[in-house]
Amino acid sequence: MTQKTIAFFPEAAFGPALNSVGIAQAVEKLGHKAVFLSDPGFVEIYQGYGFDCHPVNLSEPMPPEEMAKFWEDFINGHIPNFAKSPYDQIDNYVKECWEAIVDSAKWAEKDLPGVLATIKPDVICVDNVILFPAIKRYAAENGKPWVRIISCSENEIEDPAIPPHLSGCGENDSACHASYRARFHEVIKPIHDDFNAFLASCDEAPYPIGEFFEASPHMNLLLYPESVKFNRSKPLDPARFQYLEGCVRKDEDYQIPQFKAHNDKPLLYVSYGSLGAGDTELLKRVIATISKMEVRALVNVGDYEAAYDDIPDNVHIAGWYPQPSVIPQVDAVIHHGGNNSFTECLYFGKPAIIMAYVWDGHDNATRVQETGHGFKLDRYDWTDEDMAARINAMLTDGAMKAKLAATSAHMQSQHGPTKAAGILNDLLGA
């Protein structure tokens, strides 16, 4: 087999980053070379897994620690908006995110052509929600394929019969679908017009309102599991779209610590992600509820360990856990609905309470409940009794356990990273 160079360009967020790491690990097992293109703030992440990484500025250049602080402040500044419905977040969080995302595409155009010319990849895998024109141009000029990875909810690939991306609408709630789409298009139009002007400057055709990216003509890899996929009016062609059944990476082993109380009781894992950890008051409230129950809990508090004191005897906190090594060892999970957490729980057959705050967490929270794999719970509007009832249900509901076991068995039989690596290998004719 001839070794090929496969470049991965994930969004500057831990979900897409770590999904691509999982695929890259599988690609190298086949004898290919995986390299990363990355926002400077994430370069060390990929290097830590042993990959070559080439920085691409997606904003005004600044030291990595300043970039990390920028996004931390961005998220924390929106905490008041986390209590709002997905519809009411369009005017604030969603709008500001799309402004930043469009700016990132403009910045990338400065560095990407030179980086691609240096690496000379045989295929480029891009995991983002926006088009980078330099990638399409490189692929066309050099006769190389490019692949889109969809690491967020499956509805990132639009269909008129399914909920719009970020809406949190139920699958069959057509009124919700229409209302969200109309408001999103209205608010996003000036940003979309600006992006289309940028596309024109790169000799790219404009996108219809609301669209910022397109499906690859070569291959599109969806991390969503088939067991929770939507019923589309136009089924996705398997020649161009493949469900990966998650993309769980190999991470370091984790030994469950000894607890001072309830050491023989069911174990929970609580995480709102690296950025969601800034909502310390919510996490303290969840910890207080858990302290009254006969369970144990590992709680990811991110960079905010100093904000916590008087930790209950049945709770262990840390700034980081190797999540793919932790989830198989717990009985249930409480998380924010990020697609990594969503798919990892399904992959390992663990029920979840999803308390979404932004982006596709809303979609995954609705989906986990309407497919019987867990519960959706409002981020703030709940009582101790509400939380306890759902935790107890996750631990005792036989039908939910059976559904999760079947989903887990199917996902593990596919093994997303290995499946993705095989698809890329075939695409390259290697």
C-alpha cells in the first residue's frame, strides 16, 4: 500500500478536535500519515497525541493563552442567555457565533493556501460548519478529494422534514421547525450576505439563505448514530454520506477513586464540557442534589476547581477526566449535549440527562428523550425531586437499558474511527 497524507482541519473546539484525533489514529494504523491544520490555540492538543500540526490563524493572531481566555470569556459572558430557549438565543448567542465563524473563514483564507501547498495532502477532511474556499480550490486544482465531517447533530445536513440545526425542536413539531427557520433566516441575513460577498471574492457561488457550507461531492462522514437518526424526506445517498456511529478515541486509562461515602453505590459522571464548566453555580447546585442521594459522582469542573469547597463525601471533582475511559465505568451521565458526550454515552450504553445550554446540545437533548435513550432537563428550571427522579429512572428503567444495550452493540460493531479510516482508504484508492 502506498502511504498517503491525510489532512484534518477540525473546528477549534474539543468535540470536533477529538473526533478527528480518533479517525487520525485509525488512519495511521492503516499506514497513512495523518496531519492536522489547526487554530494556533489547539496545536498542542494534536501534538500531544503525536501528530504533526500546522497552525492556521482563524482570527487576529494572539498567544494561545489569550485565545483560550477569549473563548472562555465569550461563553461566560453568555451565561445569562443559557436560560433562554433556542429560539430566543438566535438574537444573541447564535448571532454572535455566526459572526465569529464568518470572520474565521475570512482569516483562514490568508494562511490556508500556503499551508496546503506545503503539506500537499492527498485528501482533506474538514470538520466545521462553514466553507473554507481554499480547500475546495486546492482539491479542484490538484485533483484531490475533500471530505466533510459532521461532528455535530445530523441535522447540520438540512432536510425540510427534520428539525433545523440548533433549534431543539421535536422531530415531528413542524410548527416549531417553521418558526425557528423563519427567525434564524431573518436575524442571520446580514451575516449571510457578508459571507456570500466573501465567497464571490473567492470565485465561489453564493449559498442560499441560512446555509454556510455544502456537502462534499466526494464523501461526508456523519458522527451521528443510525439508531437516533432522523426520518428525512430525502434519504442521504450512502455513496456520499456515511454514518460513523460515533468516533470514540483511545484515551489514557482511568482508575475510579475511593469515595468517603456510598463507595458501593451507583456511579454518575457529570460534565458540561470545558466551556460549560464556567457555569459554576449550576454545577454547585447539581452537586448539592447528588449529595443527598445514595450515589457517587465524578464531576468535571474544568478550570474552576478553586471555586469549590466543602465537597460532599460522595462526590469527586477534577479539572479534567479522560472521558472515553470514564464513561464505560459509570452507571449514568449528566452532560450538556455536546455531540462527543452524546455519542460516547450511546456507544457505551449509558443513559444520560442532557441539560443543554447552546448549539446542538438543544437538538441532542430533545433527541435523547424522544428516542428513549435518556432525559432532557431544563438547565435551570428543575427541583431536587426532578433531578433525583430522573437519576433513579436512569438506574432502574429496564426498557431504557435494553434500548441502550442494543444501540451500544450496533455502534461498537461498527467502530466509527475504523469505519472512517476504511472509507478514506477506499476514497484514495490505497
